[in-house]
Amino acid sequence: MSDTNRAELVLYNTLSRGKNAFQPIDPNRITMYVCGPTVYNRVHIGNARPVVVFDTLYRVLQSLYPTVIYARNITDIDDKIMATAAELGEDISTFSERYAQAYFEDMAALNNLEPTITPYATKHIPEMISMTSLLIAKGHAYESDGHVLFAVQSMENYGQLSGRSLDDMLAGARVEVAEYKRYAGDFVLWKPSSDEEPGWDSPWGRGRPGWHLECSVMAEKHLGKTIDIHAGGQDLIFPHHENEIAQSCCAHDGKPMANVWMHNGFINIDGEKMSKSLGNFRMVKDLLDHYPGEVLRFVILSAHYRSEQSFSAELLDSAWRSLDSLYGYLRSSKRALPIVNKSGVGYKALLDDLNTPMAVSELHRLAKQMHSAVGAEQQSLSSELLGLAELMGLLQRDPEDWFTLARGVGDISKQDIEMLIAKRQQAKGDKDYSGADQIRQSLLDQGVVLEDSRAGTQWRRS
């Protein structure tokens, strides 16, 4: 598609505090970096929200541009990782890789595409040492007592992303001012490691990188000094993204790290902010024990990504029923190939700063319209419905398969259902109609509905 007739993508930029038309650095190569997890535990639903949101953006970008390079990192060196691995008496690399793999599995279950690049922090130590040395040489960092710290006062517009001045950042805050800091707000680029801790040799002694430094280096190495889009959760605006900007801009003589900064809102659980102190974390894996990943994804996309979002059992159950409805419409029509209608209401909604609630509404409208249509019109509507759904990572299953999914822990298994259907068929063949009816009722009592036709017996969970 040429630039002259390409549909316009509009995104909210945290840095400019407004919605702007997306202007890529190179329309033939879009670059996007999303902050990934620190792998010391299974991830919670709050960690999943940015993945689902920016996976959707990745899909939309792919519909507009020939090449999109999407990087989402793994932080595999961090004090939390070190502490938890030490408690378990486990090698840190083995420990972190186990949780990295668990993260990949959980995110795949939510229908997320794999990023183009998944950089690991520990694979970029030489580049981190190099950027730290460069910041010292340019007068933006200093060595003190085995640490290297970024001097925030050396950057004129530090705090621009979060809209905070240095005084605001420190006023009223309980900041522990370490003796090795020149200024309370200075942050660590490199810290010393004891003999028992993981570490790498550096000009400042054996040590390890600071968290903020890791993302600056990985984004630059794989995407460039200035990238199109940098994204993550709202909680990362300060200090993480603010400090990334400081490091990258000062290392590269004022070049912006990213042109667009995007952040998703928080998730609330049953009306309360999800937090460790309240003990209301919902691990993705635990939710997947009760709901298909697509249900979790549907809930996340049902709210606008910049808003706060509530999660509850009632909301999840409602989302499951909504997906049942959509899959039901698809089940009753001839399967069509997905086609993105770039003049359609749903597509235009996604281009308007990822207005996924409107796009979800359009899925329902198309499904109902498709249900009352026939022939070529029905096929066209089905293709548009599937094309829009694919951009959102929804309706990815075969409808028949969807209705065979277990609806709760302890539900009768697919194998047992099919065994009973075979027994029922045998009973009918033996003219034992009472026995056949008993099997049908037994399955119905367990939430399984049988539908007989000339083509055979189909089943679905009610």
C-alpha cells in the first residue's frame, strides 16, 4: 500500500500528552519495544495487559506497514531474581529460564504472537558496560564506591515524560540517600556484586547492571538509537521509562529514545487495585485453570487500554458468554477466509488509538448481520468478522473445538463424552432407545448438549 492511500493511525503519546497521527521514522521498517517481565515468578493478569494491548498494536501495524520489528525483553538479572533463587538454593540462570518459559506459555495461551526479537538482559552485558562508560565520558554519570550512577541534574529536561520536576520527585518522598550518591535522585547504572552474587568484570570492578540500563541498551542494539514506539504499563512511566530516556538521550547527544511513548492503565480486582499488600494478585496460570486464554484476552480488549480496568469472575463469565455467541454465529455459517475491511467501522476504531471496545461492539454487529444474511453476503460478512477478529487475536479456534472446551474444573473430559456418544450410538443401533435416552440425559446433567443430524451427532458444553 502506498503512503498516499494508507489509512491513518492515531496514537496517544504520553510524552506529548495527546493523540497524534503516527509518523514512522521509516515506513518500510517500524520499530516497537515493549518492556517485558522480570522472571522470578509466574506473571499476574496485570503483567498480561500490556502484552495483549501491544500485541494488538503489533497486528494493526503489520496491516499497515511491510515490516514491523517488535522487541519484548526478558529481565533475567535482578535483585528479586537473585534473592528468590538463593532462597531456593537454585542456580540463577536455571531459575530465571524456568520462569521465562512459563511466561512464554502463559502469553501464548492468551493468543499473543511471538515478538520479532526477545532479548535477554544477561546477553547484553558488554553493551551495557559500553553505554555506562560513554555516559561517564560525557559527564552524565560518575563512579562512587564501586557503583556508577547517572547524575540526573546533568540533564536539563529530566522528568519530561512523567511531568515531574526534580524537586517534585523528592518532595515528601522517603528517599534513602546512600553515601555514595551526590544527589538523592541519582540512579544506579552499575552496582558491585559480592563473590556469592552473579557478576561480570567491568572497569569499575565486578558487578551487574541496573534495571533501567538494560532496556536502553537492548532497545538500541536491536532497534536503533531512536525508535518509533516504546510501550509498557503505566507504572513504568516513572522511574523506569524516565530513566531510560535519560540514559539514551544523554548517551546520544540529545537524540530521542522513542518518538511515541504508550502506557496502559492498571487492573483492579473486584473493585480494588491489585497489590501485594492486599493479596489480591491473580496469576495468569491460575485463571487459565478456569477460563480459556481467549476469555482473558476478550476481557482485556473490552476496555480501552489507557483506562483502569476491573477484573472479576462475573466479568470473565460474561466474556465467555459473549465469545460463545460469536462462535455460535460462526458455527452456523460456512467457514470463510479472514479479510481485513480497511474501510470498516472496526478497523477504523483500531486505528483510533486502539479503540478496542468499539471494535468488540463491531464484532457483535457483524455477527448478527451475518446470521440474517445468506449466500455471498453472508460469506463477505463472515470474512470481515474474522479479519477484524484476527487483528484482535480473537475467534482463532474452530467453532466446533470452542464448544468442546471444559467449562470448569472437574468437568467431564472430551474423551469420556465421545465414549458415551459411541455407547449411545450402539444403544440406538440395538434399538435400546431407553438406554440411549439415559446417556443423553446423563450428559445433559453434566452440561453437555447433544445435537443429532443426518451428518451424525455433534456436542457442545452448555
